[in-house]
Amino acid sequence: MTEQQKNKEIAISVIVPVHNVDSYLDECLSSLHFQSLESAEFIVIDDGSTDKSGKICDEFASKDSRFKVIHQENKGTLAARKTAFAAARGKWCVCLDGDDKLPFNRVLEIEAALANKYDSDILRFDMDVFGSTPEKIQGYLSFRNQWYEIINTPYEIINAVFSQGTIGWGMADKIYRTSIVKRTLPFVKDTFLICGTDCYQFFLICYFSSTFQSIKTEPLYSYRMGCGISTSPPNVNKINEQSKILLIPSLLRQFLESERQEEKYQSILNKLTYRLLDAAINRASDLPTSDSAAGFDSLFVNPDLRDFVIDSLIQKYWSSPVLLSQKIKGACFLKAKSKKIKTIGIFYHRVYDGGVERVISLQIPQFLEMGLKVVLFTEELKKELEYDLPSTTERVILPPSFKHGRSAKWRKYLKEHNVDLLIHHAAHSNNLFFDGLVTKSLGVRFCITTHEISSLFLLDKCNYLSQFPYLYHIADALIVLNTMDLKFYTALGIPTFYIANPIQSSPLILNTKKSNNKKNLVWIARLEQFQKNYVEALDIFKLVCKKMDDVICHIVGRGQPSDIEYITHFIKTNGLQKKIIYEGFTPNSHKFLATADVQLITSSFECFPMNLIEAKQYGIPVVLYELPYVELVKDQKGIISVPQHSVKEAAEAILELLRNDSKREALSLASKQSLDSFRRKVPSHIRSWEDIIIKLESTEFTPPHQFFDPDWNNFWQTLLFFQSENKRNKPEIINLSTYNRKKIERYENCLSFLLIFFPPQTLRYRLIKKAARRIYNFMKKYVTD
């Protein structure tokens, strides 16, 4: 370069980073070579190219003195631009990527004139896009956004670009005051950043700029879409480099801290973080399932953003957790840290009046006996209703949904209490999978305990049943309460362990003498019809009371107001106020077993019924509907099983026991012996957990996925398909109001009474049928109660 050329005033500098783009580079540099503006310079940085790009750059420099070529080792686009900006001598500068081009030969002349006319620190012009599908091109132009206004403060510029998205942060469609750009260079970190360079560098430029203006022009830049790493299709080989865009928020935060401006820009920075995360997650999501685990691992390239990543995944996949589970299966970020388990967290959404809560109340003291610390997590607290818990057990209340900050609370309390293992007792909660995701992201072991047998879902929750094998893979261990479910879940490839519920060493209340000679029949359960069949229990009570005078029936449980209303109405309607007593529910509801002669269980499905355990502890004979798979009933000792929903047979079995003292006493003895035998054969709750904890602490622990049975899985999926089709095509069930049920009941009672005197298939029947209709219409119109 001659001395005259060095002193020549440069109107505009063009910054051209180049790396292995020899297929497009000749077109790019030719578009510069034919520019009409003589007072321009083209600073081309060959960033360690290994193809013909370096040679092509030198060829153009040899025939056009406006070209200045610098060869350097590969440091990335950010470093290449930094070098070029440092060498720039023009009053204004623009960027041109090596695979793009200027659309016509007067572009720089027009840009220099526009820059001088508007005299803005940043001036945006229009551009065109080529090289991809119309849909993708339109998507990019939407990101760029048409907007023609002016902004006059750095904060408002940054807010418009990085928070509101009013303007895209791409650097190619803008003219910069070179002196402003040079002010940013000391703050540009020497980070190998080949994706998101524009975002990082443009933020710094905006910070030092006082004016930003966007004007309508003819396209002054031609952007080739789909060649650069940012817009090209994702693949597993470059996903790690693409995800380094997530380093940008930390780089900008460091810069703002140095300027003491972090607080001012915090909300903008957070919004930018989520925008970058959304782009990174979309790229990882687009990978094939076989590669997606590595893609999602790449999202954690910046440890500072771990919580942002998890919250973004929850938001994006809230309605499709199965899809996320499939994509992240085997991901390294889910691997828990190998460490000694000292503190156990136990989660259930409530801590009172139910079988699961009873299990937890017995489980906690056993963990304390093992020398472990226990923290109880729940979504609500009602101390007046809860079971007795050790005073040393700390309690934490969580928000019921992730929309209300659940993930932040999980992180806060898991860290504060140094939880090493979380046992999740809500196996069918909508929050389950994402609770596990947050937990595992912190390096905490995650175990699920299911309290219902899988058969229940085949009838009740078929759609969910097809999902849970995928959702449960988030867990280090799935705890089941019978050996059937152990085989079932293991065949589906889920790490499953059988642990019986904790059994109290002795009843809390010793058997007491009854103050009268009445026989006591007890039903204890949740007031729920599908599984617990409390309506049938009342029908059984009614039959027993009709045949036996000296019996008192106790129904113990909590339910919805409508359930309680049904019970009280049933008792009153049938005149059984002195024979059937609704006792409500307290944490000490088992006290009714102290004076019980027989217990009734009408459940359709159970894993490990705690009321059966307590009945056997008290030596109380039990009449129950047949329960498949329950370990405690396999020996058929101390119990009388009747077919499901056999109200009459259950009542007859109860009556026989209440009338036959010797048979009742024999069953009572057999009940206690059955429990003793079960304790000898099955490892205790505490012993089983000790074994699992040792496994979880081991660095070599691997959940037993190797037992996955593809044939069983195919059978199961086929079964689910036909079950779901059957449910979909089933006629809609009409739910009648209480009032309508009463009207129907009155009609049926009236009709039944009349049929005694007017048998069907007679002339009298046909005549009275007309009369009955008139009577019913009269009742329907005028009777309200």
C-alpha cells in the first residue's frame, strides 16, 4: 500500500470474516470488487480456512487495492470481526459475510450517502434473502421485522432489540459509526463463538450508541440463508457449537457488571436469555430421537443458565412431557451425583386423612431411625387433620403449579435442606415428570412410589397409561407395593423395586372392652365411588342391619360435600340413624378398630391397603371384595373374599361372622398369624430402603433397564390401543343431579308399589300405566322435595 493510499480518506469500511466458504466467496468478493465507491476499504479476515478461501482472498487483493486481507488461525467469527473492526479506517462501517453478497454495484455509494445524511450511530436499511424455502425466508424476515422509526437512548435501543424484538439483532443490514464500534472492542471477550456473534456484538454496539434509525430503502444486502451455522439444519456434530449461543447472557452480564449497570438491564437480559434458549431448544428438538439426548445436553453449556434451561423446557413441553422424556432419555444432565445420602425429601400434595399420608407418617420415623434427616414437601398444610409426625421433621409448602413458581421453590428448598434423595408419592400427578426434571437437574436422586396397581389405569385412565412408562424413566427407582407390578413395570423397561409399606410394630390403641353388647362393623376409606365403592358399602350395611338388631355400622372417611350428603340422606331415608353412623375422619380414625368385630373393605383396586394391615394387627376378621395381586391376601387367612360388587354375598359373610363367635375368633387368630408370616417372608420397609439407598449411593449404580421385554411392550401397546378405542366409542355417561336422581327414585318406588296389585301383561297393568304417568307428571310438576 502506497503512502497516498494510507492517507486517503475512507468513507466506509466493509468487514468480511471468511472461513471455508470457497463455494460462495468468489461471488461475495466480486460484489465488492465491482462497487463504484472508490473511497471504500474491504477488510477481509481469512479465519484459518482449510479450503481455497484464503487463496481466493489473495487473488482479489492482488487486483483491487481496496482489499486488505489478514490471515489468522481459526478463532471464530467474533474474533475475526474484532480484528477487522480494529483495522477499519472508514467513518462508517458495514458487515458482509463470506457466503452473502451486495446486490448491485452502487450499494456502498448509497450507504455512505445515507449514513452521512441521517448521521445516526446505527442506521438500518432494507435487505433481501435467498437460498431457502419461502417459508423459512419469511420466518427470517419476521425476525428482522419491518420497522421505520428512530430511538435516541442506549437503553431504549437495547430494549427494542433484545427484549421487545422490535428490531432484529443481525449486523448485516446496518451501517455503524466506526468510532462507536471501536469503543466496544476492549469489552469483546476472546471467546470462540461462531453462533450468536451478532447478538453479542450488536448488544455492545447498542450500549455505546445514542441514536438508532431504521429507514426504508431498496434492498442493499443479499443474505444467503441456510449456509451459516445459525440458520443451517441442525445436526449432532455441530449442535455443541450452536448451543454456545447460550454463553452470551453471561458474557453480557459480566460486561454490565463492569459498567455497574446489571440491575438496570436485568429484565432485558432475562428476556434475551429466554429468546436465545428458545432458539437453542428448537434446534435440539429438531434432532432425530437417536441424537436428541446429546442435543439437550448441549443446552447446559453455560452452567449459569441451568435453571433457565429447565424452566424453558417445562414451558415448552408442558403439554407433551412424553415427547420430552423420549428426547432426553440417557442425557448426561440427568445423571445424579454420586454421594452419600444423608437427607431425604418426601413429597405428597397433602399430609392428612388418607392411606398415602398414613404410609408417610409411618415411613418418616423409620428413616429417622436409619440416621437420616427428613424434609416433608407438600402443597397444603392442615395441622388439625394430619397424622402425628416427629417434631424434628421440617415441612415445606410448595406452589401447586409451575405457573406459580413451583420450580423456583423446588430448587430453593432442595438446596437449603441439602436433599440428596427425593421420594415422590404422587405417581400420577401432572407435575410428576417436571418435578423429577427439576430434581435431577440439581444432581439429586429421584424415586417414585406408586400406590395404585396398574390395572386401575386400564379402566380409569387409559390415555395416561400409555404415557407413564416414558414419564417414569425420569426416576432412578420406581417403588411398587406388590410383585405383580414389579414384573409389569420391569417388563416395560422401568427401574422398579418392590417395597412393602411400613408396618407398625403394634396397634396405637389396645383393644378395649365395649360398653354394650352391640356388634361393631367398620368401613374405613376415602369416600370415593370408582375405587372404594362407598355406596355399595352402605347397601351392605343396610342388608346387615335388616337381618341383625344388635349391630352398629361405622363409616369412616373424608369426601366431597356431595358424598357426605349422599351418606346422610341414605341413612335418614332408610331410617338407620341408630344403626349406621357416619364418623367423618380424623388422623386417629384407626381407633374404631379397637372395638370392631368385623371390618368391611369394598375396594376394587389396591396395592397395599393400610386398613387391612391395621385390621390384621388388631386381629379383626375382614370381609372384602376380591383384590387381585395384593400380597396380604394371597394366603386368604383372616379374611373372607367375595366377588367384586357382590353386595348380597358380602352382607351374608358379615352376618355369619357376627353370629358365629367361634368362627370370628378363629379368623381373628388367623389374621394375626397371617401378618406375622408376611413379616417373616418379606423384607421390612426399612431394610428394603437401606438396600436401595446403598445402590443409589454407588457410583456404578445402573437402573435395571436390561429387563425390557419388547414382546410384552408390543402386547401392552396393542391392549392400550383397543382400550382407548373402546373408551372413545363408548356412549357418553349422563351425570344426573341429586334432584333428578330423587325424582327417578320416587317414580320407581311408586311404580314398584303399583305393580304389586297390577302385574305386567294384564289389562289392569295397561290401564294403571296410564294412571302412573299422570301421577308422575303431577309429582314432577308440584313436588320439589
